[in-house]
Amino acid sequence: MSIKLYITSSTGTADVTQLVPTITWSGDYQQCARTLEFGLISSPTDANIPTIKCELGNGVVFMQDDRVLFDGYVFARQKSTESSTIDVTCFDRGIYLKRNEAVYQFTNMTPEAITRRICTDFKISAGSLAATGIKISRNFIGVTLYRIIQTAYTLASQSNGKIYQIRFDGPKLCVVEKAAGDETLIIEGGSNLMSASTSESIESMVNQVAIYNENDKLIGTQKDQELIDAYGLLQSYLRQTKGEDAAKAAKKLLLDNGISQKITIENLGNIANITGGAVVVREPYTGTVGLFYIDSDVHTWKNGLYLNKLVINFKRIMDEQEA
């Protein structure tokens, strides 16, 4: 497998692969923009090193074989007289969803229809958008495009229980059902697993929810008695609003705030290991055995090696938004 990195400036497109010793490509479930970082070899005195134009806003494409992994723009760069490289940070088009705000009023529209409307208004190419068929009504005032779309799909998720994620496929905005694909990789010791670590915490645990009405009168509780017996009472307050299913919200609060667990693995690189996907891990010493979902991923190409660092989770997590 071969990788290629191209920079497009006002002077044309240049293949800079041989001038980039390290490339990092990463993503996180709370970010719709993927990041590409690299160091571009440069020298003001060595005539053997070609001068490459790499300015803010220049286009960057990163490929493995014939597959485009990243298509975005230079957003930051750093030069120093003490370094022979220019440090470059790029984002794909997801950054524009986070940096553009708008005002919208949607009535009885599905999340997919809302997303297409935003794409039309902001001249964004629409790709595959997960179909929900669930109509919502909501006003958005001075809210980022990402939050608008993610809120719409969060409301749908609350109805159908599915988990959604925004990502870009080249220039196209896509919304996918998380881990809905069939490409599940096996990572295990003695093969492609290099290290695994786990940490557990009850610092953010909620094991009882007290539900109050709009007059702050206690009207009920939801609790996990097993966790209360084991760790003591850790109660959260929930105020019921008009039209809200407070019992359902309380159950979700308990479910989302049990024992927190962070699992990090390092493995031989595979471009399929990206946020929103799933992997099967077999590492008995840390107890990391089973099907996991990828919450964040870092891919690094350096010195001829390609490695992954993944944060994985037993649960599928959505970046829930309420605007």
C-alpha cells in the first residue's frame, strides 16, 4: 500500500509525499471535522530541497492507493528558524459546519430534509444522508450548522434509538448510522494488537435521579439500587418540562452515567479503523474482549510504519445536541 499527499496552491498541485516524513490523520465522535497534520521539510539554504508553496487556505488531499482519505484545507502552519520543517494543520469541510451560524425555523421536517436544506443554502454537496422518516419542529437562532443537523438527528435518535454521525466523504456531507456497516475488523495480541490499556471511574456516576415538576415539587425518582448499594447514593436533579417524558429522560441519565470506562488500544494501521466504526478486540489480560465501537482514532505514518491509536467503547455513543 502506498500513500500520497498533494497540496494545491495558486501555482498548481504538487506531490509532496517525499517531503513529509510524518503524517497524522485523526477524528473524534464529538467532531464532524477530521484533522490532518504533517511536517513539510523546508530549507531556505539547501538548494536540494524544493520550495513548496503551502499557504493558509490551500487545498490538501491525502490518499492511500486510489482511495481519498482526506480532502480539506490548510488552517494553520508554523515555521521556525530552529526547525527544518513547517508544521501544517488541516481540516476537512466539517470545519465549516462548526464555524458557520444561521437562523432557521423548521416545521414538520425530517432531519434528512433539514440537512438537505442547509446544504442547498450553503452550497454544500449532499451525499448519503441517513433516512429517519421522523418529522420534527424546532427553531434555531444563531446556532452552528453542525449543531442544527446534530440536534435534528438527536431528536430522531430519541425516537428510534439509532445512533447517527456526521462525516464528510470528500466534498460531500454524509450522515451515517453509527457502526451500521459490515466491516468489523479483528484486533488481537500476537497478530495486529500492540498494546491495550483500560481505566475505570465512578467520579461522574449518577445512580438516582430525583424528578421535580415545574413548581419544584418532587414527583418521583428513578434509581439503580445495585449501584447505590455498591457505591453509595449519587443523585442528580431533573426538572420535568411540558411535553417531556421525564421518566424516560431519567432512565437515560442513569444509563449514560454508570461506571465510566476508557479503553485505548494501539495496533497496526488499517484505514477502516475510523470513528463510528466497530472492531472486535481480543486481549484477555486487560479484559478487553468483545465487540467495541470507535470513539476516536489517530492514524500515524512515520518511518515506514503505519500505526493506529483508538479509543474504544462497549457502547455506541452519539454526540447528542439540543439547540
